[in-house]
Amino acid sequence: MKTIRLTMAQALVRFLENQYIAYDGIEHPFVEGVIMLPGHGNVVGLGQALAQEAHRMQVWQGKNEQGMAHTAVAFAKQCKRKKIIAVTSSVGPGAANMVTAAATATANNIPVLILPGDVYACRQPDPVLQQVEQTHDLSLSTNDAFRPVCRYWDRVVRPEQLMSAMLSAMRVLTDPANTGAVCVAMPQDVEGEAYDYPESFFARRVHRLARREPEAEVIAEAAEIIKNAKKPMLICGGGVRYSEAHEEFKRFAEATGIPFAETQAGKSAVVWDHPLNLGGVGVTGCSAANEIAREADVVIGVGTRYTDFTTASKWLFREDAKFININVSEFQALKLDALPVVADAKKALPALLAAVGSYKAPYTTEVAEAQARWRKELDRLDATAFGEGYVPEINDANAQSAFRFAKDLDASLTQTEVLGCINRCIDPEDVVIGAAGSLPGDMQRMWRPRAVDTYNMEYGYSCMGYEISGALGVKYAIGDRDVYAMCGDGSFIMLHAELLTAVQEHKKIHICLFNNASYGCINNLQVGHGNDTLCTELRWRGEDGKFSGPFMPVDFAKIAEGYGCKAYTIHSLAELKDAIADAKKIDGVPVLFDIRVLPKSMTDGYGAWWRVGDTAVSENQRNLDAYQDHLAHEKDARKY
């Protein structure tokens, strides 16, 4: 057996250079590159290895470990999990920063390879800089925090362990049913230790994405359930997009006449104005989808995890509704006591279509009427403007903050009219991305994709700070097309370091910053359940000792300009339209639109319920009223 003497880090990079993925007759490299923020746990060993061994792979410089890992997550999501970026950091706080991003990846079933430096395996110099010592277990380090948020975790304490560790890592990263974050921790002394690795370890290795076929008996059973359905509906989940079953899903819906709703991950698998598209479903869904869902007797979920937002905390669907779940994951397919069709959607949908034969859903005008009502509401939302007679959605004393904000920050735009305007102004092939706050709800309801795979929403973890980092990852994935990040001011404040990376890399990303000087979504939740405003608005502390003073006039445009971006401050729709048109002429420079939007100017709930921790005991009657409402909805929710 021929061997080659390399350090562990050199062997790691050479191995990653030679990993390929194959599916549907296509074959290409799996690992696009590595994003790193050098520190004392990776700058010497892995840094030297990247300089020597990275030939095909790109190396990017990150600015914040969480941000650069989120960049990798968004990249893999946009690439439908068929390409990844590895991320590496130092041993202590740098590694800990990536834990949040690892959870984001795993919650969304998105592959990302995390390579944190680690404390010394030999322990001779302990405690080293940034080491957290645990007196009961000296084998623990910061990197053990990755264990509960990763699909696979390993620590390479001897150079020869790299081989089994990386084979297992690639197994998980390329597994459609069980992918997510993979952490391989690298003690900094072991990174530089040498071993005689077999040359076969570095041979071109092709990981084949085999499409699992459905079982004929299960397809037959599912077909019988559908053929007896009076009011069936489909749910288009992220698995439709990841399996690239767009056409198969659309063909099944059209042939059977079964309308479909979308999850956040499934949105843009089919364009918005398809005659059977009901739009978003659940807590952040629209009236059309939720109306049909409440009456559905058979629900066919394709590639969905059935989060509480999709099911409205299991309250949306009838107790006697039957579920058929098509999913590559047996765990996901069994949810809601469903008939599990454990298979790839691209294979299962044609088989199921053949089995149902000439079946047509016996709808008459219900679907078209529900869609018409929703489109009328969309028109209203697009045209909702601030002025005389304007009433914020949450109509209590706290809603007056909208008028105070308008005075303090010279704002007059509503969030819904701004979203509608952006939707109309950008090109159909442009990609939009979002993650947290009220914008994901407004976007799932209002955004109208005119081309497939142009909607990239991280809502499995709803992680603030993903938006800007994710926009950079999307840009790496889509090349010359444009990406627009829909970002609240709270998310921007929390994490925008990779905006500087975008400047450095000459990557034009558009940040549509909805500036309402508040954590508006949580403020709505807070006051909507009977509480007074507490720490959810960006106000000066007042003379009463509370945050009751004027709103803080943060100039986000100046912040972006300081990084080297082109920035616009927007107070009107005319200014917004002009700014978007002007920004299209710019090449290679990130753009930020500081859009002053009014608090309380979001969309409504449209017939859904979300279970939150309402309080059974309170001195505030509004809390008790909210608790009674909670009990009434909980009584009607499905039990499992």
C-alpha cells in the first residue's frame, strides 16, 4: 500500500479537495471552499495546510464566526444541499460563536462542515489560552457544545483518526434524510502532527445521491386514501426543492386538481400565480391556504417537517383529517400519525399519480373563491398607506408607538406597501432571503415569486443575524443574479459583519433594512397577549426610568457607507423606486436601503393560532383573557 506523509491538517484539505457528488447524471465537486477566521487554534496548522493544499477550493476570509457559518448555510440551501462550504475557527470564543449557526443548519436540515480548532490533545500545556477547564472532566472543551446541535460530531485526537472521522462526516453531509451540521474538532497540536496516510484516502471519491423508491404497497394504500378524499390538499415543503421535484409536484397537483399550500422552505418551488397555489399555510400563512386547510379531509405533505408554524400548533387541521407524508426521512414521514411514504419526492409523486389514476379532487369553486379573497387582501396590503384614518393592526395604547415613531424618525411608510413595492421593482430571477422577526410572516403571505427557487427563508431556527451573512452565501451560489436580503433593524444590529466581507469580495448584495426602531414582531406578541411594552422598542430611557423616551434615530445608511457600501435613506415609495432603479446600475458594491417603516404595519394572522406561554396567574386582566383564549384553542388542537 502506497502512503504519503502529511500532517493531519494537510490530509484534511487534500481529502476535501477530492470529494465529489453525483445525482441524476450530474457530477461536480462537493466542497466549494473554506471560510476562515484565523486564530491560534487554526492559523498555524490548518492555515499552513490551506496555503499548501487548497488548489481547487476557494478560501474566504470571514469577519464573525457565526456570520461566516451562516454564509455557508445559505450557500448550501441555495445549492439545494448539493454543494457545501466548510467553516473553521479558533479554539474558544470563535468556536462557540459557530454553535448558533450549527443549530441553524441542523434545524433546517442543511449540510455545513464546521472545523473548529481545539485545545491540546496531549494536555501538556494546559490550560491554554481560551481553554475552559472542567474539574470533573478534562476531556471537555468548548467544542463539546456542538454535540446537541450537530448531526455528527467528532474530535480527531490522533492524526490517523482523520480517516474514519471524515468518511463519517461525508456520509452525514450527503444524506438527504439526516443531513445538518457536522463538527470535526481539531486539537491544535494534532493539526501539525504527521502520519503516513494511504494514497487511496485522497483518491477522487464520488458520493452518489441515490433516490429512494417508494414501496408499492404503501403507494397503493396512499392512493386509496386519496381516491376517497372529498377535500384533499397538498403541502409543498422544502423537500420538493431539495429533491428538485418541482415539475413532478406541479404535475401531480394539475393532474389531480388538488390545491397546494407552501411552507417557508417550499415557497418558490412553483410560481405564486399557479391556479392551484394557495400560498403560505399556518401561523404565517394567508387566508386562502388556511381556509382550505381547516376543511381538508386528506393532507398530503411533501418534504415538510410540520413545524408548529405550518400546523398552527397542530390546531389548523381537523382532528379526523388523514395525513399522507412523502419524505426521505422516516422520522418526518411519521408525523401527525400519517401514512408514511418514505421515499424521494421525485420518485414518489409520479408513482402516486399513476396509482390514483383518473381521480380528480371534487372541488367546485372553493379554491378559486379563496384565492380571489386573498388577492383582494393582497391588493389592500400593497396599498395600505399611513395617513388620516390609518389604524395600526394592534389597536391598543401601545399602538400609538406607530404615530410617535412617525414623528421621531420622519417615517410614513407601512411595511406591507414597502414589500409590495420591492416585489414589483426587482427582476423575476432575483433571489430574496430572510430569517427573523415579522418579515418572514409578511413575506410568506405577500411575496409573489415569479421564478422558481428565488425565495431563501431560514425559518427552521428563525435566527436573527442570518439575513446579511446569508445574502452573501446566496450570492456565492447564484453568481451574476441579484440577491435582496429583507432584514429588520434588530437583525442588522445583531450581526452584519459579513457586509464588510461582501465589500472586500466585490459581491453586490442588497440589504433592504426595515427600520422601525423596534423588535416589532416580539412587541406584537408581547402586547397581543396582554403585556405592556418591555425592552422591545429602541427608545431612550425616559425620566420615569423606563424606555419611554423618543425612538433612537440610528442612521444605518451611514454605517453601511462607512464599510464602503452604497446606501440610501428611504422615506417614501417614490424614493424607494428610484433607489432600486439606481442601485441596479451599480456593479460590485453592496447596497443598503435604510427604509423607515412604521411599527404595527405588518400583516394579520388570517385564521391561524400559535401556542405560546400564556400565563395562568396574573394581576393583569389582559393576561388572563389571553390565557382563556389559549385554553379554547388548545382544546381544539390535534393531540399528536
